[in-house]
Amino acid sequence: MQSHRVLAIGEALIDLIATEETESVAQARTFSRQAGGAPANVAVAVAKLGGQSEYLGALGSDPFGDFLMDTLTAYGVHTEHVMRVVQATSLAFVGRSHGESQYYFVRSPGADTQLDVAHVASVPITAEMIVHVGSNSLAVGPLREAVQSLLKRAKTVEALISFDVNLRKAFWSDDVDHSPFVKPYFRLSMC
């Protein structure tokens, strides 16, 4: 029996994780650099478990983007449809205080938000695929429109859709209600 190929679309970023516990991220003095972004993490996890996975997203043409590409490739994630862009790679500073994580994002606009509809149109989607996306990929365009376009195609060919409701309010503008963008995908991923 052949396994389904997982196509994870959305953000990849650099997690800068505080090495000590502090009251705020700003008080942290040292950080450990890690590859991050929920969809990219899913692609890596599938590959580490021996499955076939591909990451579809935009990475900065900067040293952090190179690090993310090298990390994905090292884990065996297919990257043939990764888009490289001039925008800087998004950063997530992660602190710990009393056992709770704190996040501060630098993403204005980050490279990961630049994936566009024209780029994803060339990516083949089949019924034998699992398309994975997270809610944060719907926060801003052009990434939002690229994800919506790809999910529409995935639904048309009856590919399985996996939707992660990993909602990070910091990715969304204060004046934008995330509900109309996120709720339609609950039903798709439950089929």
C-alpha cells in the first residue's frame, strides 16, 4: 500500500528560543536558533517518520532563509516548489516565564507571507495527497489568497485536507476578524 504524500503549505520562520526563563522576552539575554513555523514543522515530522512530505512556502533570500531550506532538505522534505523572495525571513522570539511560552514576532511583511497564487498554480495536486495548512497562513495576503486557491483545488480533486487551528493573534491585524477566514476550513478538514 502506497502512503499519501503530505503537502504542507504556509509559514516557515526562525524561532529564537530564550535559553533562560525570564519575566519577559525582552529580558532574555541569549537565544537558541531553531527552524520553525507550524506547517514546515509538520513537513519535517512526516519526513522524520518515514513519510513523503513537501513544503510549499516562501523563504527569504537571506541567511535565515538558507538555513530553513537547508534544514528542510536535511530532513528529506521535498522543496522543489519553495519560492525564494527578497523579503526578510520572519522571526519568532520565544521566551518562558513560569512555564508558559511568550512570543514576539518580527514579520512586517515576512518572507513567508509572500507566497502567491501564480506560484501555487503550478503545483500539482492529486486525490492521493494530504494538504496540510494552519490558520495563521490565512492571516495576510498574498499568502492567504495562495492558500485559499490551493485548498480550492485540493477540494476539487478530493484530496484530504488537514487544518491546524494554531491561531496566533499576533499574526492577525487587530481590525480583522479571523472567523470568516478560518471557519470554512473546519468543515473541509473533517470530511
